[in-house]
Amino acid sequence: ATLYEGSNLSGRSYSLDQAMPNLSTSGFNDRASSLRVESGYWIFCSDANFQGNCHTYGPGDYPNLPSGQSHAISSGRRVSGNYPYRNNPNWGY
């Protein structure tokens, strides 16, 4: 998954290939306003450690994040490689 600072997948970007319980260490905390998910299903949350306002995103482009997520994402992780979820999500990080 790739987070983008600007709307419509523009501006500075930050790619995740593993769980990030706290984006403040990446310099990308509360900066994303758009998102691209290449594969799998990802959850992004407004607070560190996967807390707060959380949304799950599947493959595709999200040129404008919903209210509560735009410029508010502080953590994210992949929860599944396919949909519908056939097994319990892997919550480990």
C-alpha cells in the first residue's frame, strides 16, 4: 500500500510493505490524503497501534480519503491477502 500526501495520488509518497504501528517514526504521520492498494486488504487507523478511527481498504486507488482519515492516518497494516476473509486475520506485527 502507498500513502500520498496530496489528493489524487499526488505529492510525496510513503510505501508500506509491513505493519507500521506508529507512522511518526516514518515522518508520514497525519500526512496522507490519498491511497493506493496494489494487493491485499489493509487497515489504516487515525491513532498509533491500530487504534482510533479505522478503515479497511481493498485493491484500488483512493484519490480522496474519507472524513476521519484524510491527514489523520497514524498506523496501518495488511490484514489479509484475499477477500472475503476465509481465515482469521493475522494481527501480529
